[in-house]
Amino acid sequence: MRLWTLFSLAALAAACADHGPGHDAAPKDRDTFTGRLYPSAVAEYTYIPFDVPGGTTSIRVSYAYTNATSSKVDIGVFDERGYEIEDARNATTGFRGWSFNLLRNFTFTPAETTPMYVGGPVASGTWHVLVVNTQIAGSYVDYNVTVEYGYEAIAGPRFSAQYAASDLGLDAGRRARLDSGDGLVWLRGDFHVHTTYSDGSYTPAQQVEHAVQQGLDFYISTEHNSRSGNDVMGAFAPDELGLLVGRGMEVTTRFGHWQAVGLEAGQTVEWRYGPDGGNGTDTGYADAAAQVHRAGGFVSVNHPYMPCKECIWNLDAEFKYNDAIEIWNDGVEQEINEAAIALWQSLLVKGRRITGLAGSDSHHPPSMVGRPCTRVKASSLSTAAVVEGVKRRRVYIAEQSDMEIDFTVTVNGTGTLAQTGDAVETNGKSATARLATSGFDGHMACFITEKGYLLNKTVSDSEPLSLGVAAGTEFLRVELRNSTGTYTGLTNPIFFE
Ligand SMILES: *[C@@H]1O[C@H](CO)[C@@H](O)[C@H](O)[C@H]1NC(C)=O
Ligand SMILES: *[C@@H]1O[C@H](CO)[C@@H](O)[C@H](O)[C@H]1NC(C)=O
Ligand SMILES: *[C@@H]1O[C@H](CO)[C@@H](O)[C@H](O)[C@H]1NC(C)=O
Ligand SMILES: *[C@@H]1O[C@H](CO)[C@@H](O)[C@H](O)[C@H]1NC(C)=O
Ligand SMILES: *[C@@H]1O[C@H](CO)[C@@H](O)[C@H](O)[C@H]1NC(C)=O
Ligand SMILES: *[C@@H]1O[C@H](CO)[C@@H](O)[C@H](O)[C@H]1NC(C)=O
Ligand SMILES: *[C@@H]1O[C@H](CO)[C@@H](O)[C@H](O)[C@H]1NC(C)=O
Ligand SMILES: *[C@@H]1O[C@H](CO)[C@@H](O)[C@H](O)[C@H]1NC(C)=O
């Protein structure tokens, strides 16, 4: 069923009845729409059209609903360019943002727009409010939406996007960190960060400040279903700061969340679809993932087992379209991440070589951007180089940004050296693994192959470990765990061919 095409008749009737005065009267100052939502229609999409008259310079939307302590009605806005999904590979251009149930009112003017909503012109034509009843306690919820139109002259410059740079090159400090062997540098980053531009309470300025304090080289801005944070990030992360803030979006569907990373300037990703069902009835996720790949980005499944109704990953059971998976999310309990790590292991065993990533999922204190820290080996401090590093699985995770893991394998006889993420030809030979660490003294190193846990050894930062790898092994990866058994570091595998 294509849920988004269902239209509430109640809302349509309200829209027709409540329209403002005719063309010969003073311009209308508001429209009010009312409707009733039933539990049987939870998650149905109700689009309410409203006509923005010529000369309008501001639109203020406010809404309310009954039983608001136990029910949830979410809201978003599409402008005159349209709301229908023609093709999820090209996100709907009219999308102006989605505030879940976090805001009861918000405003668009050509100069300023409430964060979470996309800035830009206020053009006349038919716009739509989208309401979705995500949770109805009791027998029904009555809602009302009021749209107020303003015609006063707007002072100040018109909104124009200020994108953060997507390529900062390598400064002297980072060049000094280059690996002399391959000319690449292990960047410190975070792939999952929120602010007040969606449901976080940290401002972008605070997240940027914290990222610098944590010694990060980059993070990816990943607001829920909005690009509005990406559109202003240049104001918070100027080039001279030397922090790369990449454009991403946490695509928040009703069937799980995924990370779109490495978006173009102004790019939005479609989120209104459900699971495919295996017969191609709903290809929204596959199409949206293709859009991200077309832009040169990558797709990662977020917190596949986060225990909330719509967070559990349920869009693509075979993990066909993603490049990566978030196996360590700081917002969930340890056993939930352990389940994600086990899922990743099962995919690796099946031959799905997807990259394991981490995300702080930082929204509010005390969560901290860069904890955990994802290290990506890259040729430059640019979004493109970070994306390439992730696609090549040159990635490891550490609890904190100052902890380091150097994991390599040398093929016996040929001397071929492989590092985290590589696929190496062994021609039937055995190999020798080496693990050197910094910040992991006394932790346990667990070596894992396609057969599971192979060997556990206590780590000393001053003395690298080495381990013989039998011929015929398919892959080897390392988990570091502290004395209570909690993961403190994870590498991507080295694969043997
Ligand atoms: C909208 O609904 C709220 C909550 O039910 C109610 O308090 C308010 O009076 C309504 N406003 C309008 C304009 O109908
Ligand atoms: C959507 O994207 C596809 C794939 O790139 C392209 O062929 C098609 O023309 C686009 N459609 C629209 C409506 O932009
Ligand atoms: C508008 O929303 C804000 C918070 O989102 C709230 O504090 C404020 O009371 C609202 N104003 C009105 C008039 O509803
Ligand atoms: C409001 O929610 C409560 C449960 O929290 C429910 O018992 C009650 O029937 C609801 N009211 C309506 C009008 O549905
Ligand atoms: C597609 O699969 C879904 C779920 O299995 C099923 O409900 C639906 O009837 C199928 N549609 C077609 C056209 O086969
Ligand atoms: C190594 O440690 C892991 C994680 O604590 C444990 O599950 C596993 O049984 C241990 N394996 C061996 C071979 O000691
Ligand atoms: C390969 O090297 C490792 C470590 O030096 C060693 O344990 C193993 O026996 C070697 N295998 C062969 C076949 O030489
Ligand atoms: C192991 O790490 C967990 C999570 O950071 C922490 O709660 C626990 O105290 C640590 N154990 C030790 C012995 O450091």
C-alpha cells in the first residue's frame, strides 16, 4: 500500500469549507483546518493544501491536538513545487522540512526560517502541510492546523545557503600524521551528529566547538529528514577552523533509520516509503539509496536494533543497498550494540563486505561528539576522501579520539602487507597478523574470523601482538574489550582471497 497517497477526506472538507475571503476582500490573514485521526489510520499521511496568495511575505504554521500527552501527531511542509513522490531517486523538490512533534509553530519568511525547516523564498501557490498520526492513545485525536499569512515588507538580506567547505586539504599538522607507507592519514571523525536543526538540544556552534575540543578532523551533520542544518553549516564551521563538517541526513523512515553521507549542496533525500516486500512494490529505499550513490555518497544503516517502534531496521532484510552499518551507537545500551556487532559478523560471514562504523548520535548533554570516534584512512580532509575511505573499509572505531589501533597482516612468503579493510591475495599461504595500540593498555584483544572468536590476548601498548593466520582463513578482524568485557575498539576486517 502506498501510504502517502491516502488523503484524509475530513481534511479535504475542512480545507474547502474554511478558505479565506474571496478576491475582492482584504487579503486573507489565516486558514484553519481541522480533522480527526483514528488509531486504525496510524502512520497514514494526510496532506492539507493551502493557497499562499501573491504578495505573501511570511507564513506561520501552528497546530495543536487533543490528548497530546499520550498521542503524537507529526507535521511537515511542502511548498508550491509539490509534495508527490514522482521518483524517490529525485527527492521531492517542494520539501521544506519536517519537525516530527517537536514544534507547535514555525515560520517561513524569505529572510529567516525556523530551524528544522528549509530556508528560501515564500512563493505564492498551493503549499501542503503533511500531518501523520504516529501514536493515538484512546479512540481518536482531534487536530487543528492554522496557517497565518503576513504581507509586511521583510527587512534584512534574503536567505542564502552557507555551505561548509567539503575539501580542506591537509594542513601541516595533518601532513605530519601521514603514513609514510601509503601517504594516507587516519582521520578522526563522527558519522552521527544532531543539533537544534532537528531534535538535538546542542546548537551547531556547540557541536563544532566540542568536535574541535575532542580533536576531531571531521564530523557529518546528520539531522533527521532535513537539510536545513547543512544549508547553514558554513556559518558555524568556517574554513580557518580546520574542521570538516560533511553534509549528511539521517533518513528517518517508519521502518528504520539510515545515514545518507556525502550529499551535494542543497540535496534532500526522500523518506516516505516502506519495506519492499520482496516483489518490488515499494522501491523507495532502493531508489533513495541510488540517489545518494549518484551524488558520490554512501549509505549506512543506523542502529539496526535501537529499541523504539520505528527505529528497528526493517527496510531491507538482506542489506542489499548499504555500504556500511552502524555497529556502535552511543545512544543505545551495550547489549543492543552487541546485537548489531553480531549482525554485522553474520553479514561478513555471508560475504557482504559492508563497513562497520560508529556514531555518537549526540543530541544533548552528556553525550559527546567523537565518543566513540570513527577513524577513517583518507588521502585528504575532504568529504570525497572520507567517503572513499569508508567504501574501502579503511575504518576502525575507538572509544575516544586519542586511542589508536594499527592492525596489519603480512602474507608469509610473499611479504605482501595488508591493512584494515584490505582484501589481500594469499595464494593459499598463511599469514602473520600484527596489532599495535595506543590507549588500550591492559584491554583484551579478541581476534575474530568467519568462524568466530579465535583467540583473546591481553594488550600492552608498548609491545605489539602478533598472531599466525592459517591458510584458508576468509577474514580476520579485532575487537578490543576492557576488563569488564565492554568493547572499546573495533577494526574492520582484512579479507583473504
Ligand atoms: C486547536 O486545538 C487545541 C487543542 O485541542 C485547542 O485548545 C484550540 O482551541 C484549537 N484551536 C483552534 C483555532 O481551533
Ligand atoms: C530522476 O533521476 C533519474 C536517475 O538519475 C533520472 O533519469 C530522471 O530523469 C529523474 N527524474 C526527474 C523527474 O527528475
Ligand atoms: C510556539 O512554539 C514554541 C516552542 O516550540 C512555544 O514555546 C510557544 O509558546 C509557541 N507559541 C504559540 C503562540 O503557540
Ligand atoms: C486520551 O488518552 C487516554 C489514554 O491516555 C484514553 O484513555 C482516552 O480515551 C483518550 N481520549 C480520547 C478522546 O480518545
Ligand atoms: C507484494 O508483496 C506484499 C508483501 O508480501 C504483498 O502484500 C502484496 O500483495 C504483493 N504484491 C504483489 C503485486 O504481488
Ligand atoms: C574472547 O572474548 C570474547 C568476548 O568477551 C568471548 O565471547 C569469547 O568467548 C572469548 N574467546 C576465547 C577463545 O577466549
Ligand atoms: C607464518 O607466520 C606465522 C607467524 O610468523 C607463523 O606462526 C606461521 O607458522 C607461518 N606459517 C608458515 C607456513 O610459514
Ligand atoms: C569498560 O567500559 C565500560 C563502558 O565504557 C565502562 O562502563 C566500564 O566501567 C569499563 N570497565 C573498566 C574496568 O574500565
